[in-house]
Amino acid sequence: MPLVAHSDLPTFRWLREHGHTVLSPERALHQDIRELHFGLLNMMPDAALEATERQFLRLVGESNPIAQFYVHPFTLPELPRGPAARAHVAAYYEPFEALQDGGLDALIITGANVSQPDLAAEAFWEPLIRIIDWGWENVTSTLCSCLATHAVLQFRYGQRRERQERKRWGVFRHRVVDNGHPLVNDVNTIFDVPHSRFNDVSRQQFDTAGLRVLVESAAVGVHLAVSADGLRTVFFQGHPEYDTTSLLKEYKRELGRYACGDSDDYPPLPEHYFQARDRAILEEHRELLQAARARGEPEPAFPEALVTAGLNNTWHDTAEAVMGNWIGAVYQVTHQDRRRPFMDGVDLDDPLGLRPRAAP
């Protein structure tokens, strides 16, 4: 699916420079291809704001050739931002009210950093719920990532996430447990997904909510599930959009917090991510960092270049396939009028026709 650079968002330029197809609006006009308009509610903190744009745009841009993809990024004013991020949002993001007026085919909601044990106590809780409710009524499908998944499970299904004893952090093996759904059609039945979270919604909670679990891991639980109708809400607990280096950069940020005294706990290595040689390099860095901290000396340089070459990406191809299937399902159901997303005659409780039909 070719992306259309309908704004000056720097991510479009970055994608072009890295070999991805991005059409100009003028070129898009000469292509007889159906348009799809997706909202991207980016709630990530400043340090990950633009990286998250790139990750999701790249993933959808590589995944499906059936339409031209217009992305409309927006965020919540209740999220704290520094000057640079506020300027980026002001220059390139769209107001949610404009997207409501223009209509969207689908919606992607990213994760977010939180400061309260109860999500309902966060300043962004009520605005987020209003957007999710609007999406339920006005777009074909909403894809929820990580924190957004936990928010929907809490406010709509009464299933609160539970704090884990330790962070679920690394790259974990998953299995397709329900291969009868279009989202997992023709994808690898066993594949990896990165995770990075302290909280979890269990398989039992998904089942209690009446949701359909498609992919899970023996180590870290449910990754992919869908609402009972099969499409209106798609839930990710993992991060299939991650770059190869995303966990490395997150680990580096955690080390920085430890080095400056913001955290007393040395961060553990993400699981199943670093090779043995790189784990040894990082263990040596730990010894140097802890010695420098004890002596009040500057933090030693992080050996990022040494370990980057040893990283492997074992999830992106399957992530593309799942995203492509999702876009295909949205395309199948979406009406030409984006403000009336479900086609005339489509069963809103079963838009993909997944349930057995009674004999005539």
C-alpha cells in the first residue's frame, strides 16, 4: 500500500530516504486506487513520538498494495510535552475535531507512559475514552496497542490490568491459537513479538470479556485478540511495530536513568534479544558504570555500536502480514462514504461473516 505524503510530516521524508514508496499528492491523483484514511492517535512520550510515527507508517506502508494510505496523526493535549514535541505536534498533527468532520476508515491508537496505578486517574483517561467511543461508532476498525488495549479492557469490559512482579521485556515466541480468523490468514503459525510492559491482561480476562484470542505466548500471555464481532477492535499487547533497535534504545534510556540516580535498580537485559557476545559486552559495561557511579565519576560511553550489529529481527515479516490482513479486512468492509463505514446489508455484529449462517 503506497503511503501518500499529504502533509509536510518529516516521517514521510525519512521513509523516502530509507527506500520506502511514498507518493506525492499530485502523483496519487493519477492512480486509480482506492483511498483509505487512517487516524494515528500517538500518545507516546516525547522521546519516542517521531519513532512511533515511523514504525507504524512503515508497517502499514509495506503491508498491503490494495489502496493509497493517508495517515492523519493526532494526539491528546492532556499529555505532557516539552517545547520541541509541542512544536512538532503544532506543525504536523491534525486536530481531532477535523478528523471527526472528515471521517476515517480506521484508527490506530499507540501506547503511552503512565504515572498512576489506576488508568482512570490519568489526565488523558476521559479524552481517550471519548475517542475510543467515537471510533466504535464511526470507523470500521480500531487497532489498540499496549496501553490502549489495557484502557479498553478496563473501561468497556471491566477487566483491569495487573501489575507483574517484573517487567515483561524482550522478544518472545508466540503461537497462533485460532487460525480461523482473517487477521492470521497465511501468517507463520509460530513467530516472535517484542514486549515491553509491567502490566498484563490475562487470557482468562480476555475470555471473560468475550473477546477472541488469536495469538498468545506461553511466556508472556496474549498478544493478539479481537472484539466479538471480529473486527471493530483489534488488541495488541506486544509491539510488532518495533524497529530492530527499539529495545536496545529503551535499555539505553533505562541505563541513563540509573546512571543519573533517577532509579536505584540496574535494568535487566531484555530477554531473547542479545546474543552471548553482546551480553558479555553489556555485562562489562555494567561493571564500568557501577564503578563510575560509586566514585561519582561520569557515565562511561554506552557501547551501542558494538552490540547493534549483533541484533536480529525475527518479527517484522509476520507483523507485516498481520497488518496487511487487517488493512484488507478494513478495505473489505469500508463503505465508499468514510463516515458510514459499514456497507449496507453488513451484519454489524459479524462484519466479516465469520459466524455460521442458519440454513434458509
